[in-house]
Amino acid sequence: MMAGPKVSIAPPERKPRKGGIKSVVGEFTSAPHLAAAEALQWISDGCEFPKAAPGLCYVPNPVTGNKTYAGIDRGSGPIFALYQGVQCYLGTGSDPDYDERARALLEQGEARGVEEVLWEYLNTAGGTGPAQTSWVAAIGQMDEAADTLYLGQPVIMLSRFAAVQARAAKAIFGDEESGQLWTANGTPVIASSAAPDNVAAVFGWPTIYASEFVTARTADLMVNQEMAIAERVYGIAIDCEFALHYAVTVAE
């Protein structure tokens, strides 16, 4: 039995993913020479809070002792690469835009790949906060700890499943149009399946650096195939290298 005729159409529309790291940090910061190094390194302005000054004439109970000084902080972060490739058989009518397809696939999926590495990095670099039994308590404790220990605006990361639970409990809030999530104190939230369902992390503001896209194309005439691959190098920098994990066990 012969197959019926087919008609070529444009592929189904693909909407961009919401709620991930790009909903918090935006597009990644350009850094052309990442591939030439094994890690990021930077010198920050410092990560300690101001201290009460000793003396002062009109203070009833002035602070005593000498002033202390903090050293200028150095930071470091991981560098890694992601790639995506496409291939198809050669022949009349075969698609010529393999380079563009490979790059588009990498660009569409890179945020999820970066989130995987970000969670692994936070999991090894961060400390551990006390376990919590509700998302309201967990989000509150993370916001409180960050305000106590970190100078700037923190970020919280949890799983997509946990984000649904936390929002249902009114522990976080969101905008359906943009997909952005945040806490009552305005802390941005990254929702990603890279995080486990029962652990969340709060950490210093992340900056994601990225090289230019590099594409390469070749053909394997022995098997009559043409292929293209796109690669990009990334680096993750966490301000003050501040990170805390909280296990969350929610009663059903």
C-alpha cells in the first residue's frame, strides 16, 4: 500500500522558556576569551557590612576598641562549555542551514544547561541552613539569612515543582506574562528542574559570562551525511561567593 502525499509546512511555533535564569539576569554578559582560561577570577569591592565606629562624643554608650579593616575580596568561578549539533543526509533538496539550526538549538537550551552547572557549583561551594517544614518558613529563612550575611540583592533557586508548591502557599509571587518570580522582599527566584524538589538555595547575585557562538560544519561522504555543531563557553560568578542550602520537607 502506497503512502499518501505529504505537504511541507513551517515547524510548530516554539515559545521561549519562562522562569529560568534568564528571567533573573537577562541575556548573558559577553566575555570573548573564556575558552583560554580554566576559571574566572575577580577582585570585588568587599563583602563585609559597615561597623560601629568607636568613640563619638555624643553617644551615651560609645563603642570601644580600635577600628578593624577587611581585606579586598577575591572571587573565582567555573568555566565550562555547552554544544549542540545537527546532521542529515546529503542530497537534492536537503536543508543548507545546518549552522543556523545548530546555533538556534544551543541558544534555546543554553539557560537550562547553565542552570545545571550553577546548581552543582552552589551545591559544592555553599553552606547549609537549618531544615524547614514549609515553603513559607524556608523562603522567609533564606531571605532573612541573606539580609544578615550578604550586602546586595540575593537570588533564590528551587525546582519548578517546588515553585508551584511555594506559590500555592503564597511564599513566592509571580507574573504570568513574563514568568518572573519573587519573594515578599523582592528577592528574584529561579525555577529550574536542575534543582531537586526538596532543596532550595539562596546566593549572591549571579553574573553569567558567555563567549561568542562558534559553529563548524563538515560532511561525511562515506555515509552521505552533512553535519554542523555549535559551541559556546560560559563562566559563572557569584557575588561574594555567598550561598546557603535549605532542605525543605513539606507535609502532604
